[in-house]
Amino acid sequence: MTVPFLMQAHSYKDKVAKGLEANAGLFNYPMLMAADILLYNTDIVPVGQDQRQHVEYAREAAAKFNNAYGQTFTEPGEKISDTVAVVPGIDGQKMSKSYGNTIPLFGSKDNISKAVMSIVTDSSGERPANVYAIHKLFKSESELESLYEEKKGKYKDLKEALAEDIERVVTPMRERYNAITEEEIKKVLHEGAEKAKAIASEKMIDVRKKIGVTL
């Protein structure tokens, strides 16, 4: 991939625009992600709308290598669910840990409530757009219609309803999360690492052979 091509990455341009240092890690991130995708013969990558370009980069890299050295990498496609293409954060921007605008799903009930109550709202409307956008991830729009009609303009009530619905959905997941032992985590990580290593090693043997590099 060329430098100008990588400079078109949305994530790179976005972070540079926000004043972050344009270091090598930031610049090469799309290709590191592409390597993670291509190394394991991935067909479909489930992503949010903001990650579509990363899959396109992976597909472009695969196509260029395949054209130069013969069929080697699967050219992946992206799978984007319309309902979660872009999830807004509590500040209205894209939800991201980097922006510090997430709702801690595995946090306590109080943590979730505190985050939800801090969601930025537009006081000019009767329906708080950011609250509703997150709420419809936990309930269907048909279920929410009567609630938002009944509580029109009552932002505090709507936020409390959202917090309750999030808590209802995540409680069983949080209980399972808290019950997982360190031994279970290590076992899953070890088994996953062994499986990934086998696939990656086979792929890299093929790649090195085609480009004429042997160890």
C-alpha cells in the first residue's frame, strides 16, 4: 500500500484532526487490522459503518497480493447491521472508548444509570435524539412509540426508562461475566491461541514460499 493511500484512512484523518500525534502506530493501524483479517482466511467481517473502510483496505491488500503472486488470500466482505451501523455515545459522537463516551454495560446499575443520565440532549425537540438512538438498541421502535409519546418532552423520565431497559438486558450477561473464573479465561485464551497459530503458520509458509523468502 502506498503512503497517499494510507493517508486517506478515515481513522487516521479523524485522529489527526483531533490533534493526536501522527505516529507510525496510528498510520499503520489499518494495515495491521488488514493483516489480522487476511491471516485467517476470513470471508465476512461484522463491523460498524465507521469500520467499513478497514475491510476495504484488507480487500485491496488481498487483491494486490493475489494479482502479484497468485491466489493466496481470501478477499473479505463486510457485514453491517443497519440497526447498529453507528452507535452514538453519551455525547452524541460515535460511541468509542477513545472518546470516553461509552455506557459501561458490565458496570454496576449505578454506573449505567449515571452514564445514561449524562447523555447530551437537544432541548429544542420533544424527543431526545441521542437517548432514542440508544434506546432502540434495547427495544423495538414499535414498543418505544407509546413511551416517547406519553413522555414527550420529559427527558429525565425517558433517560430513566432507558437505564431500566439496559439493566434488564445486561443483568444476566453481567452475572455470567462476573461468574467467569481466571482459569476459564486462561483456558479459552490458550485454546484460541493454539488454533490461531496453526492457521497463521500455514498461511505464512505459503506467503513466504510465493515471495521467495525462507526461514
